[in-house]
Amino acid sequence: MNPVQFYKCLADDTRLRTLLLIAYEGELCVCELTAALGLSQPKISRHLALLRSADLLQDRRQGQWVFYRINPALSDWTKNILQDTLQANQQFIAKDLRNLFQMGERPERASLCC
């Protein structure tokens, strides 16, 4: 990944919070991100599309839901930066996590192993 593109993605508050929430949870859908961040679905979807086009995220469809996760093919340096940022700055997404955990009716996830 191009480091300039990577850091431009991280420079936006919504994209950074989205990436950190997904890194924390493993995967999230648009409705969960909308509840966590308190933003509209179109705004969240625009940011997710940009993160997908930068190859930072992958998505998978499960019925009516589309789940997003950190791209496992990312280089080690990008994964390390995301994990280090998450570990050192959990207070940055603490409010978002509270909102997410208070969300009712979170979608069920099928097992990723099979």
C-alpha cells in the first residue's frame, strides 16, 4: 500500500474511528457503524467505499447484511500501525464503543471458518 494513501485515509476522523472500531470488533456492518458513530448511513457508506477502494477493508455479504473487516492481505506495517493506534488510543473510540454496545438487535454473524 502507498503510505501517502494510507495516511490520508487515517487523517479523516470518521475513517480513523471506523477502522479502529472494525479492528476492535473484528467486523461490523453499516448499521452498527451508524449506531456507534451517530452518523447517517449514506455518510458511513461513502467512507466505507473509500476504505474499500484503498484496500484497507474487505466486505462479505451475509443475507441482507454486508460486513466489513480489515483486509487480511494488508502489509505488516499497516496492520501494526492500526493495532498500535488502537491499543494506545482506546479512549478515542470509547464513546463509539458504548454506543455500539447499547445498540439493540445487532445482526448475527455466521461463522467465518466454513
